[in-house]
Amino acid sequence: MTAYERAKKKCWDAFSLYVRMRDCIKTTGTKHMGRCVTCNNIVPFKGSHAGHFIQGRHNAVLISERGVNLQCARCNITLKGNVLEYRQVMVKRHGEEEVQNMEILAKVTKKIYKHEWNTMRLYYKQEHERMKK
């Protein structure tokens, strides 16, 4: 793994912790349990996933606070994101026009430099730590 790939992975790891903690607090009021965005089941923080509304690991949508939400393993892995239900939730939350904009953005190639991954990682690590208190 290159230094760039390590920076990207570390950023994703910090962002994933942030998203899952954010959604646990938002959906259940606790730091230990959260509600899956697509099936509404309650899952433990440690077993939860940060699932992408738009599939793929493209840089333009990889770190997206609106486009990544807590999902259970069944929806994220077994149902491959449960995309039809996820889209309905996103339209309800953000509106059809914003969802279409997100879908367009997913097709854009975005170059993110190593120092940018590191900056984002530090930000999401700090946010996660702040929420843990």
C-alpha cells in the first residue's frame, strides 16, 4: 500500500467512525446503538457500517456527510446498499433535485491529494472524539 493509499484509508476509517457515531446519536440518542438508514433496524455501533448512498469508492462521493449514513451489515453488504430504499430515504430528506445532483457528482473524477486526506482525517477524528465525550 502506498503512502497515498494509507492516507485515504485512514481518512475513510476516521470518517466512518464519525458517521456512525453521528447517526447513533441522531437516531437513538445514544452512542452505542443506531438506526439503519434503509431498514430502520437498530444495530450496535460496533456492528454498524457507514454505507454510501451512491455506490463506489470514487473520491467525489467517498467522503460525503450527506451521502454516507449508518447502515446495518445486512443492508450494506447482503443487499448491496439496499439502493432503492436508500434513494427513497435520500429524496425524502433532501429532495429529488439534490439527489440528482449527488448522482451527477458521482460521475465526476476528483483528485484529492495526500495532504487533503490527512487534513480530513484529522477533522473527522476530532469530531468523533468530541461526540464521544
